[in-house]
Amino acid sequence: MVTSTRRGPYVCGIDAGMDVVSGKWKSLILWELNNHGIRRFGELRRGLPGVSEKMLIQHLREMEEDGLVHREMYREVPPRVEYSLTEHGTSLNEALRPLGEWGTRRRERLAAEDALTSTSPAAPRQASPTMPVHPGQAIV
Amino acid sequence: MVTSTRRGPYVCGIDAGMDVVSGKWKSLILWELNNHGIRRFGELRRGLPGVSEKMLIQHLREMEEDGLVHREMYREVPPRVEYSLTEHGTSLNEALRPLGEWGTRRRERLAAEDALTSTSPAAPRQASPTMPVHPGQAIV
DNA sequence: TTCAATACTTACCCGGAAGTTAGTGTCCAG
DNA sequence: CTGGACACTAACTTCCGGGTAAGTATTGAA
């Protein structure tokens, strides 16, 4: 079972909160659904560059089980499935906002450090040109 | 190096925030240091039941490298090392508070569900259907 | 007839996170 | 003189999260 190690006995709230977002794409799925309201499976896949179908579903299933996302299936041909955030998902997303803002400040700090460390401090732009990018990973 | 996969190119702030707390004990270390201000290595180990010395140090090192914790070493015999949060560590802890509160609410929900789901063999106070289940204090 | 699109499912594999165990040097209590 | 406290370090092993690739059923389009 996927949920074998999850829902463990939590020692505090942060444990319980971290647990539901632990997963490479969970927070991005949350963000994507929060921004678009309703998304089909394929839309989500295309909206998260680099995610594999297997992981997308696995994460969506876990988040559904955790009561974060709602799954609506229409028995059509071709099949259509719509995902959206539940009330809990929306509130989780809001609870993550301060962390996101903290991370944004951290990114800015790192970019500034990189700009200083680089040999020629010519371009201290916020989008650091020295930042390594590997194919398949989009910079948003 | 431990930091091989870390500090990857982040797609958004949440990525950058999640990265520094990804690690089984990171958030608990943060919590522990935030509560006590200053803690020695052994105190931290005893304060986090189940952590291995290897993981404790590895996490402390990474957090030090990320600018979250400060490490003060006193060349005494026996050796003494004191850990504390930096300004960034403190602000990260505050940024995590909403998530912690969300998690606490989730724990309460889960506890309530468990209370309903179980056939109430252990501690079913009263079977009054009108009685709201209120777990109150967190089970730490 | 073959291909694309839809939303998955299944099998296999790899790398890294985490666990286990042992060892370091110095001092003091027993 | 043996052991423990202290703060680590190192070697080895296990486990599992995530990636890759192929297969499923259906229909319409080329």
C-alpha cells in the first residue's frame, strides 16, 4: 500500500502538515489547482513540466485520500476526469503561503550571493544567468 | 557532498522553502531549537526520540550550511557544542507556523475519525450521539 | 489501417535518504 | 582500570521515492 508509512503517529502539527505535502510534486499540484480551479489530468501533466504520469496519479490519489483534492469522473468517450481542491486543500494552500514567501526571499538571497560570487558582477538580475538548468525543468 | 541534489533550480518559492525542511527531522530540530533557544548536541538527541546521531548531525550540518542554525563550539574537555537558530531559522519557523496549525487541525480531524471508526472498545466515554468529540490537547 | 488522444495501470530499475554498527580521544567516576 | 559522557566520523546495509517504458479500452480522424 502506498499509505504504509504515511499518517504515522505525528509528534506535532508540523509533522502532520509536512506529511501531506511530502512528495516531489504535491505542492506544485496544489498551486496549479489553486490557480486554475479545475484541471483535467492532461492539463495538470502539461502544467507540471517533467512530471511522469505515474507520479502525477500517485500524488493525486494520495491527495484525494488525504481529502485535499476532489476527483470528478465523467463516463464519456474519451474519458474525462476533473480535479479540483477541496476546502482542506484550499486551506492547506493558504497555510503554505508564508513558507512560499520565505522561500521566495531565500531565492532572492541565493541569487544575490551567486551574482556576487560569479567572476564578473555584471548582471545582478533576479533571474540569475548562472543558475544551472537541466533540460525538462522549466524555470517559472 | 551532501548538497548534491539540493539548491536545485527552484520553480517557485514553495520549492525553495520545502527544500530546506526536507529531511525527516528538520522541522523538529527547528521546533526544538526555537523552543529552547540554545541546545547542546546531546540535548537535541535526547529531545528527538528515535533520531540517530548520524542523521542528527547530517541535518544540523545542512541547516547550518543553509544559514538556519548557528553552531558554537567550545574547545573544552569534554567537548561542548551549542546550536541555536539564526535569524533566518527563526523566520522560517514562523513561516511554518500556519502549516503547523493546519496540521494540528488535521490531527484533530483524524483523531475524531478514528474515534468514530473504531468499534469503541477502549475508551468510549459516553455513547451520546450529541456529544462532540473534542480531543483537546495534542497527544504528544 | 494506422494513428492520436484520453486517463490511467503495470513492471522494472536506480539513486539517495535513512538506519545500524563500530570507532575516535579525553576526562572523570567508580 | 574499566566504563561512561561528550560530539562526532566512517563503513556498510536497507528501504523506498521517483523515473522509464510499455500496455489497456475506446473512438474519431487521416
